[in-house]
Amino acid sequence: MPLRYVHFQNGVTTLDSYGVDAPDMETIRAEAALTVAAVLREDNLETLWAGNPLRLWVTADPDGKGKPILALEITATVAEPS
């Protein structure tokens, strides 16, 4: 089974050097969604609310190298109350 590497950035960049078994795009999408959900639940999101996007990308190579197979970016904007 091919390994895919899930990297993310939320104020700090975390590069995956271990990988996950991902035989198809359905598995890659599921892993990406689970990772983003975990970050949104557990991580300090001050940088997201400050206007810095949370970014996740999946590659076939470790440590953030290689062309992204899939990428997700979440941004937040906060409007001043009127």
C-alpha cells in the first residue's frame, strides 16, 4: 500500500515523516478530513482567528516534499460588530 504524508500549518508548520497507508483518493480525503477536524477541536486556533489560514496538504513524499496530491485551506474572518 502506498504511503501518503499529511502535513499542516497553523502558525507552525508540521511536516509528516511517517506517512499513512492510503490505497486510494477516498482514503486520502478521509485522512485529511479527520486531521483537520482534530486540529480544529484540539489545537490553539488563535492564529486562525488572527487571519492566518490553517493549511493541510498531502504528498507522496515525506517532510513536505513533492507535489501536493490534495490540499485544504481554512480561513477565518471576523467582522467588527456594527
